[in-house]
Amino acid sequence: MFTKVLKISLSLACVLGLAFTVSCGSKKKNEGVPSIDDSVVTGVDGEQVSGIETTGAMELNSGGSDTGDIPGLVSINFGYDSTRLSEVNQMKLQGNADWLRANPGITLLIEGHCDQRGSTEYNLALGERRAQTVKNFLITLGINPNQLTIISYGKEKLIEMGDEEASLSKNRRANFVPVR
């Protein structure tokens, strides 16, 4: 009896494992955004969200503002080893705040990123401070804190490789990803 149950359990595990492998392998990757899978972001009761029809589910590139494919949301960049928001960044964040006000049913994940210099631990802490700085600024603009979450990727998700300042500066950023 035990042997029969074991064989059935193993067969079921193999079938489920195969189904999982097939479904996971069929996810398409975003071009130009390493290691980020597409996701679905649900709109609010069929309202228009930044010109995108949201009847049912709306698909937004999970690369977020880094992709440039989400009208109204832009990434901001930071100076070396800095969390300071320049006047230009503050203006960009005002635009992102307008997008959030127009889309009250969507939560933004604010991703803090760094360039590849420095230790992993240091960059994770710096990325978190960058994301928190951005979140705090958006809150001062009247955005509901419940619409904002943060995460730090440190130097783990570079968007451009290279040791020149032009490449390094693109990686020092806060990115905005709609998550619901």
C-alpha cells in the first residue's frame, strides 16, 4: 500500500514539476531590462490610466519607468554616493506624483539602485536611502504613503555596463514599477 501511494505521489510530483517548468519557461523577458519578467498591473474599475484602457487588467512593462514605456512615470538619477534630490529630480517627481494622483488604485514600488562601485552591503543601504528619500518627497507632495513601497537592489540590476561616468550615472537611480 505504501509503495503504491509513493509511486502515485512521485508521478504527481513529476507532472506538476513539468507543468511548472513549461509555464515558467514561457514567460517573455523584457528586452533591454535584465532579469525582470513581465507582470500584469490591474487598473481601477475600467478608468483610463495615463491613456491606457484599463478595462479588466492592464499590462505595464515591469521594467517600470526605466523602460520609458509608461507615460507619466520617469526614473530619476543621483550623483555619486548621494541621496540628494536636485531641482530637476524634484520636478520629475512632481510629474510622477501627478501620475499617482490620476491612478489612485495603483501602488508604486520605488526601486533604489546604485552603480557597481562599492561593496554589496554598502550599495544595498545606499539604494534603500535613495528609495526612502524619493518616497518621503512624494509624501510631502500629498501622495498617500499606502501607494508607495520601497526596495533596494543596490548594484544588482545595472541597466548599463561600463566604467565611464556616462554609464555609471545611469545606474544610480530610483525606478518606479507599478505593482497593482
